[in-house]
Amino acid sequence: MRVFCLTVALFATGCGSGEIGNANSPDGGKDPYGGDAGGGDAGGQPIVAPGAPSREVSVHLTATSSSQQRINFAVPFGQAWLLDEKLVSVVQGDAIVPFARRVLSKHHDGSIRSVQVQVDLAVSGETDVKVRIETSAVDAALTMQSVDTTLTKTGSAEMPKVWARLPANWLSASAVGGLLLPASDTPAEFAAWEKLCNYDKNNYDAFISQQSDASVWLYDRPTTLYRGYLRRGDSATLASAYKEVSLYRAGLKGTGTSTAIGLSDKVDDLKYYYAQGLAMHYLLTGDDRYREAAENIADRVSKLFTAYAYKGSGFWTERHAGFGLLAFMWAGVVSDDKAASYVKLADDAVAGLIATQARAVTGYADANARCFSHSAESHGEDYGYDGCSSWMSAIVADGIEFYVREREGTQQADARDMLVKLGRFFAQKRASDGKPYYWNASNGKSGEEDPDDEHWGESAYLAGLAYFYSGRTDASLHDAAVAYARGTADNGSAPHMRSFNWQCRSAVATSYFAR
């Protein structure tokens, strides 16, 4: 049975008041990025966002015009940070300014995931306002306006007339894009991605110059860019994320199961259907069009791929299973009217993945270290034996990890165990030089050598997840994550935009889990 906190004092990591788990509170010795805030898993590790960095957050506004205008943005909150939106106010200097507010989504425990905010201000160049959590309710003096009235266009992409940027420590700690560390707080042993993920080089302008090539759309650039912004808190990455997700949404045609991606020759290809970046954008802006788009993507995905339980034949890849699960999970957390249906789809997908991981394969004896084994033929390869892909496994692991944080009881425990087994498998599967295989055998063989250096990071991420969710006590998992991260630093390469996209989408979270 789920127990909801009914108290009104609202920066907390459980029932009750105060700033428990906040590094600025009287017991502030706790790690603000992974202490013992929130619920714990069987290994004693947190499986929810940690405590809020403070009771207020600065929002940096940048405008091209100084005229009085409506400014729109949203502030994400980690699980159990905020239970009542009526305590949210907007302050400039020492005075509360007229504002509007709206809850966009809630965590599974009933606490608030994100609050949309609007203010009327004349911003000349740059200025700051603060979103503050008061000790008593504050009336909102304004009425919400449609977000599109606050936007302008640059080419085919939308962007705000006034940009609103939040600091990386708040964004990362909120877990609005997953469990992440700010780039500035990343330990040196996991800093490879700070160099590899060149957001300035692979920005909106670079994408526009290549957009006719379908490969540069892979795999969910909005999520890749938003995760960069969440970790960096910089205006350039935010601008690229905002404009690119607007292009992606604008290209969608139809609704529900008839939704089609804007690339005409890829309308039946699941690996181009992404709800994750759309949902993140909704949680950071409150633009309802992106919530609806995420739902439409999930509806379409539900028809494009259904075989989460691999039966030994037929087309199957971790990439398709991963983007399917991600679509259901992210549409579910933002949906205003169909969340239950997406939860059911996610539950069924995870049940199928558990069955796939447990499937009997000759020579696949270790029950505690298992990937999602399937034939190379089902994967579209001619290796002639069963195995799995590390970099595609990172995609499905991203969805499973989110599922673990959103579900409870047996479903949570079983999904967590699945992550641990998956990471153990890839921690053990290394060539003699330490490099991960491109295709990993599950029947006693080794695997297929990777001719490139573009997949070190995904193995580091998988080993890091297993280390974290098994209780951060297995030194072999930590060592494997460090070794793969070192390989990423020494050898990693992102020679083209598609490589940037996949390497900087999931594996940038390695530092959170493996530190």
C-alpha cells in the first residue's frame, strides 16, 4: 500500500517538515547528490532524487526586447521536495511580483514534479528572478496564457522571446531528466564525457545543416541536448535543445496510433520515435503541445513493437525494446488523461524483458549476469550465435532505471535486479585489451571485436547502474565502470553527429551511479 504524506511543510524527503537531506539544513553533512534522502533500495541506496539544494532557485532571464511581456518557464522539483504548489512564489529583489503557476506533473508519491510559472516583466538584456518556497500560501495574481503567445520563431524552430535558465545544481538534483551530476561536480575518473560531448560543435546550427540525413536524428537529440543543459546549466545547450525539440514536434503528423515522424521514409521505423525529449520539454516549459505529442508517440510505438518477450526468432533488438519502454514511461509521467494505459504498457514491456533475460540459452549458465540474449539473425547480423549489444542495452537500461524509480514493491525489485544482472554481464565481457565487444556472445564465446572506439561509455554506464542498484558494495562493478570510463577518456571518439547523440544521451549519467 502506498502511503502519502499529508503534512503541509514541503521541502522534505519523507513525511514531516523541514529540509531533511538538504545540504543547507542543520544536518547538512548529507551528500546533496546521493546521500540517504528519499526511499532506499534493498542495498540501502536512494532510488529517488536527493534533497533540494535550497528553498529558492534563481532563474536567469535573457531578452532581446525590453518591452513589458509575459514570460513563461517551469521549475522541476525532485521527489518529496514540494507537496503544495500554493507555497511557490516569484520574487524580484525583495518583493513578490505578480505571477501565475500550475502543476504540470506529480511523482508517484504525490509530490510535485514540476510547476509552470508565468510573470509579466520588462526585461532589459538580462536579469534574475527567484522562485521561492514560502512558509505559507501565496495567491497567484495572474492567469495563465497559452505558451505559444510567449514564443517567436527562428527559421522553422520556436524559441522563447525571453529565455529562462536555471542553474545546473538544481536541474540535475531535481532528476527531471534522470539521475545526473552537474558537470562541475563530476569526479575526474568519470569526466570523459565533458570532453567527448561537444555540445557547441554538435549544436542546432550543425544539425540544421545536416537534417536531410536521417541518421543525424538518431537517437533522440532533444534528450541528448536537454541532458547536456541539465548538467551544464548553460544558455547555448538550452537553446539547441529548445529549438530542436520544437522541430521534432512540428514534424509529427496525425494523432494516436496514426502518428508519423516527420521523416517520410522512416514513418514505420520505431528507432525514430521519441517521447522522452518531448516530455522533458513539457516539464521544463509547461507547453501542453509537447505533452500531447509525447502521448501520441507512445500510442504509435505501442503498435510498432510488441515483442518485448523474445521467443527465439523474429526481429528483436534492445534498441527497439528500449525506445518502446521509454515512450511508455515518459508519456505516463506527463499524461493528463491516459497515464494508467501507459503504466500498463510499461508493466507489460518490463515483464517481457524479464522473461527475455531469463530465457534459456545453451552455454548461458550464470543466472546473476545476463543480458537480453537473442540471435544475431534476429538482430540483423550474421554472426551465427546468440548475444547482445552493449550500446543498445544502454537504451533499454535507461528505460528500466526510470521504471525502478517510478514503481514500487515486487515490480520495482524485479526491475532493479534486472539492471544489476545486465550490468554484471557487461562488466565481465571485455576483450584482452579491456575494450568492450561490439556484439557480446551469451553462449560461451567471447564476442565480435569493435572496429571503432564509440562504445566504451555505454558499458561504463551499465556497470555503474549495476554497482549503484546492487548497493554500491561490489568493487568489481565499480572497477569495471572506472575502466570503461578510462577507456572512454583515452580512446573514445564521436566522429559524427549520430555518434555524439548516442554517446551523450545515456552514458553521461555514469558519474552519478558509479562514483
